[in-house]
Amino acid sequence: MRAMQGKLVLITGATSGIGQETARELADMGARVVMINRNLQKAEAVAEELRRNATGSIELVQGDMSSFESIRRAAAEVLDRYPRIDVFISNAGVFRARRHETADGLEEVFAVNHLAPFLLTNLLLERLRASAPARIVVVASDAHRGAVLDFDDLLLKRHFNAWKAYSRSKLSNIMFTYALARRLQGSGVTANALHPGFVATRLGSGNKIPIRPVYLLLRPFTISPKKGAETSVFLASSPDVEGTSGKYWDRKREARSSRVSTEEEPQELLWKMSAELTGIDA
């Protein structure tokens, strides 16, 4: 626990669920936790609650993961305010019952779940390198199993399916993590992805189609957000994984992701197309 004293931890999607519990645990361990959230009023209420028992601190940066412009502003603010970043946890995610597009004209699930962390990570990468040893933690999911990317229809313009959109976005998270870890070899910055478990969260909030009844039916099979945050906290803080990179984790143990996720050529194609969509140098 002493290892997190004074560490700067940046996390997205921390106003509820796994992200909130991850922020709570790391702040309780003495970390300086910076939450990037779209709604600052809601985030401040959460932060105030988290601060009550924390030995570390909770700070806020505004950033909407569905807007590239907002992500760039958030990254600029982070770089301006914080001379180092010890841990970046990409946790924000959405599930949509119907196809929606972001302000950038991109399918929302792929944009928020994959393109947003891809862009934000790349914008912060030099600061992370300069802060080494540093860690990047990507919250993915076992929902990726069985998914295959269609590079001719990454944005699901032709055949949108809610589960397909979500599972492909989680597959993209893992493929991105593996490609990122290769690029970071020898830098002192590690990148790992994880499955948090089947967690009772508000992931599906914001859908016009009511999916809450489905969550209620499945609730007996879910774990708590606190339990779901354990692997994120472990990868962010444990000395046992110092220097470990390019792995997929489940219940604080290294696990195997799907065969498709481990293929290097599709990983590199996804990187190239993601760079083009987000407007960064591949």
C-alpha cells in the first residue's frame, strides 16, 4: 500500500461502478487520483464522497469520451497540470441497444470504448514515458471472446447489433493493448488489459430501449463493483506486476485472451485505422 503514496493515477469513467471503486481503493492507498469525467457536477459529488476516508486525494478534469475535441482538451489540461503520470487506467465504457453516432460521426460504442482510450493514451504517451516506471491499465472484458473485427465495417454502418458492437469494442481494447505494449518495450512503461468479471454496473444507462429488466434478471450472477475493481487496482499498484506488460488478466491472474486477439497483423491494421479515425500519427 505504501507504494501508492504520492503516485499520480489518472482514470476515466470513475463516477460509478468499477471506476468509482477503483478510484476509491487507490485513493485509500494514498494515491493522488485524477478522475476524467464528462459531467463535472456529478463527478464532484462522487469525489466529495470518496475524499471522506481517503488518505490520498481526488481531483477532477473534464473530458467527454464521446468527443475527440473534448478528449484533446482534457489531455492538454492533464499535461499542463501534472508533470508526471504514474498510472493511467482506461475504464470508461458504454453499451448501446441501438446504433448511435458521436459528434464526430462515428458509431458510439466503438468510439467511446476503443477510439477514446486509443486517442487519449497516445496524447499522454510521452508524459507516461517521461514518468517511467509507469503503468497503463485497460479495462476490457471476456465479452471479446467470439468477436472478430470486420475492417470493412469497423463502425457497423451495415449491420449493427448491440452485442456485436460491444464485443468488438472489447476485442479492440485487447488488440490495442498488445500493440501498445510492443511499442513500449524497453521504455519502463507497461500496458496490460483485464477482464473485471460480470459486474453489476450502470454500463447500459442512457439507452432509450429499457435494458434494466435484463440486468435485474442477470443480477444474481453478477459480482459487486468493488469485487470487479480488484484486478484494476492490482495492476495499478502491485509490485508483483512491476515490469510485466502485454498481458491479459482475470481475477488478478494472467489469462489467455482469444486467439484472434493475439494476431499481430490485425492488431497493426487496427492501430493504423484507429490513428486515421482519430487524426494522430500512426
